[in-house]
Amino acid sequence: MAKQWRELSKGQRTAIGGLTGAQLALLGAALIDLQRRPAAEIKGSKRAWRAAVFVNFAGPLAYFAFGRKR
């Protein structure tokens, strides 16, 4: 059975908080980049990438690695 938040150690809670912060930062950066970048500079549709970046860690990382034309 999964532990409840109060049952986690301080280190575990810190790690979860750090990973959550990193995920939200990646999500925000990807969404801002999608908003500002012209469609001609994106591989595929902006709508599809906008949906994909909501997939934990993998979506924003995939967008930055494969979704932008260089």
C-alpha cells in the first residue's frame, strides 16, 4: 500500500517537491516556447506538441529535443 504524505521522511518529501518543481518548470518552459515560436519553426502541429508536453518529463524533453526546427 502507498504511504501517505505524512508518513514519508523529510528527504522523500524534499525529493518529491524537487521533482515536482522540475516537472512544472519544464512544462512551463515548453508551453512558453510553443506560444512564442512561429508554427514554421516547429516540427509537426503546435496543437499536438501542446498536448504532448503534459506527459510527465518525457513530453517537454521530447519537444525540446525533437519538436523544434534548428
